[in-house]
Amino acid sequence: MTTMTRFVPLRTPFEDVAGLQKRLNSIFNDFAGSVEGSNAGFTPAVDVYEDADKLVVKLEIPGVKQEDLDIRLENQTLVIKGERKFEQTEKAENFHRIERRFGSFVRSFTLPQTVNTEGVTASSDAGVLTIALPKKAEAQPKQIKVQVGGSRQVEAETAQ
């Protein structure tokens, strides 16, 4: 009678270390996630898009007060600085977990030469900062009308 042996693939030491690292990370994330989250800085999410006449930058800044914002144009670069402050209403020892992020942030964007830096506007609504940067007139799309072939022929015939 023939006995069969089960094939067990060899594992490398790197696979063992990677598995151990995953397990340790999950343990520490469950235990110390609140400490890690409170030390990491706040960076607002940003959307940048453009339409026919402007470039638009939108930042999510809930909890950032207007007096804690500084928006500047420096050498064709849009610089947005701000701070979301931790408003401690409870004693720190009462917290079990802090996942919201606080702190200072700086976001900067190099603007294309087509932006008219004179007409920039900024507004904030429901925790979203919107900065509109108009395009220069020469950078905006132009509508070109197509002439009917008959009128073109008349012009060509009169020129001869």
C-alpha cells in the first residue's frame, strides 16, 4: 500500500516577518489608534477643477475659523495656510478615542500662466472653502463662426 504525503510549500523568513508585522500592527492600531490619531496633523482634502472661464480650488475645512485662515498669491503660487484648533470642552482623561485631526496646515498650488490673479475670490460654506481663480481673457475659449461657402466664393471672385 502506498502512503501519500501532503506537500507543504516552503515559507521564507520574509513571509513570516510580514505576517508578524501585520498582526502587531492590528493589535497596536486597536489599542493605540487614538494616540496615533491625535498626534497626526490635519490636512484638508482638496479638489481642483476648471471650467471655461475659471480654475476652482475647494478645500474641506470644517471647524477652521475665518480668522485662522491665510490665503495668498505668491509668484504664481496659491498658498493656503490655516489651523484647526482642538476645542477642549471635556477633560482629556475623559476621552477614550480621538480620531478627529487638528493642527496647522499649508497647501500650495502652482498656478498656470492663464490665471488672472487680480480677480480671485474666496468663500466658505458648510465647511468647504471655495477659491475661484478667473482665467485671462486670451485663455478663455472663443466661439468661431463657420461661414457658408457661397459668401466666401463671392469674396474670392471680387478679389480677382
